[in-house]
Amino acid sequence: MVQSQCCAVRVDRRRKSLLSVAYCEEDGSELGFDNTPIFSKLESNSHLARYKDQVVLIRFWRMRRNDYRSAESLRMLNREANEWKQLHHHNLAEFIGLADTACLMPGIISPFYKNGDILAYTARNKKADILLLLRGVASAVSYLHNRKIPAVHGNIKASNILITDAGEAVLTDYGMSRVADFAIHFTRPSANIFEEARWQAPELLNGAFTNDERWGATPATDTYSFGMTCLEVCTGRTPFSNRRFNVQDLLEVSHGARPDRPDEQTYPLISDEMWDMMQSCWQQQPESRPTMDVVEQWIGLIRTLRDIESMSG
């Protein structure tokens, strides 16, 4: 939470709320942001702000400059930011820059997507083409994996897929898991570890309680998470929604337990072909999972088959 004594503060008289001021490190532009977060996560707060002529989101990590790890954390954040600047893909959320304040770690500036995430959007828009949205996300992940120096997302799930004004999917939070784990200076509650485990590959679950649990993320773990995300989006329910995900559940999944197939009458998107694709993403051995460019093509074929069947029917 932003502390007014640390940052320049002004009052927005129309909204009757305090606004703090940050500065974009890219061009020095001033950003006025609302002190009240629009939403919070364990490791960060996100605030609405105005940057030039657009509404943006600033995500601040729960760590202040005087923290004993601040120098290391700043180096990590700047190193990640330099990588994010190089990423350009239609289905990746834009990285605008870092927002600097007097007291907080620099915040990450990104567009504000008022349509929300893919679950909220498809719940409101029953005619949304879910397969097209998922193919766009697969394309973005494939782009990350196929760079000269491959990049890994590390936290693929429905809440990290946002929808633009044009109704297109963009993947956000790429690389954020490395920053989050490095920056926060308190221990993650075990309940949060269990909840995140619903999307995580078994090779990551095997090290879930070690200090380097996320540093083992690979393109293959992204593929696994994408398969779980497909199930989540097609059903509107979190993976393993029938499990509380305690220690026993985590152990069973790490040794090969997978979700049961939902009823196709209830969830028509989960055709035989779609289920085969998801199961392929969930293979126990990382080397047995398809690459994301294969997954992207696979979803395209499933979508084509669906369209042919609808025309012939």
C-alpha cells in the first residue's frame, strides 16, 4: 500500500480520493495513481493510473526501498524489464515501462484491460470464440519459447489471460513469478502453494516446499500449465475443482493423478480431440509433452473441425 508520506500526493477533487504520483522511467512522464489498489495479490498491489492519454495499471511489489534486499531486487527487476522490452507479440500484454516513486520498488506499467480475464469475459459473452482465444494464447507462449534465448512464462492460468477492447486474448504476468519470488521478503503461506499447484507440472510439485520451486520452470512446464488452463477455460472451473489440494492431493498429482474428463454434454468444447490435446500437455514426463507451436496448430485444427461440423450439421 502506498504511504503518502513517501510519495508526492495530490487530491483528485472529482473522485474525492488521494492520488500519488509516480514517474515513468522510460520517458519521465508523470503518472497519477489511486492510493486504493484495484486488486491485491500476496506479493503485490495493482493501482489504476493515468499515463499520457490512457488508463493503465501499475503493479507495485510489497517491498520498500529500504528493505535489506532492495539493491539485489532492483537489479533483478531492471534485468527482467530489459527482457520484457524486447518482447513484441499480438497476444502478449504490452510492457509500457517502470513507474518510479520515492519510497516503493518501481512498479510495472501495463495497459488496463477493462474486459477483465478470459473467464469473466466468456461468462458475459456466450458467443465468444474460446478456441480462437486459446489459440492466440498458445501463439504467445510459442513465441516466448522460440526466441533466440527461450523465455518461460512460469504462471499460465486463466486469471493471467486478459481480453482487449477488440475481444482478443493477451497473456500477462510473463516472467513475473521470478520477480515475485525474489522480491517478497516474507514466506508464502502454504495454502497459496497448494492453490498454485493446481496448474503446476509434477516436476515442479516435487520441489514445492523448497526455496527454488519456481526456478525449475521450463517450456515443458508451461505446456503443462497451458493444458490445465484450457480445462479451466472450457469448464469455467479451476483444475482439480473436486479436490481441496492438501498435501496428499499434491503428492498424488506429482505421481500422475490428473483431472477426470468432464461430461461433453455439459461442456461441449471438450471434444475427443480437445481432450486428447489436454492430456498430451499433461504427460508425466516433460519430454513427452508437445511443444507450444504444435499445440497452437492442434487447437487450430480442432477449431477447423468444429466449424466443418457446424456447417454440415
